[in-house]
Amino acid sequence: MMGAYNVNNALAALLVADTFHIRPAAAQQAIASFVPTENRTEWLTGYRGEAILSDVYNSNPTAARRVLAALRRYLLRVSESLYSVICLSWVTSRMHYT
């Protein structure tokens, strides 16, 4: 799951677990195995194999803005990684032909 808002949600869940004296290991396992409901920042595969981010369920405008901010950060990381691969490929190809 992406987004700082999900980190906040997980921390809140840990505080509730602590309040009700749930073992930390059990709370950690519950968070690790959490599966969000459908259409909540859910990655799907389209008919032609394209990646689709389904987030049709947003409870309010603030939630929508947080998902979009997380998506922007994710896409920035992906584009930076792709740029690094392209640069490395170019440098490597130049090394082989010089």
C-alpha cells in the first residue's frame, strides 16, 4: 500500500491494539496481512496488460488529494528509476563501442 496516510492508519491501528493489550506480534501480523477493500488504491491489469490504478472509492476530497499525492511520488520514483536505467544503458553501450 502506498501513501503516508496509510502509515498513519497503521500507527493508529497499533495504538488501538496496544490500548486493548493485543500482543505486538499479533498486531504486526494483522497489518502485514491486511488486504484493503476493492477500489481503494488498487492496482489492476487492463485488457491489454496496462496498469490501472483504481481508486473510485474516496470518502472525501482530502482522501482524494492524499491518494493523488502518493501517486505523484510513486510516479516520480518510477520515472527516476527508468531514467537511471536509460543512462546506464547508454553509458554501457558507449563502453562497448569505443
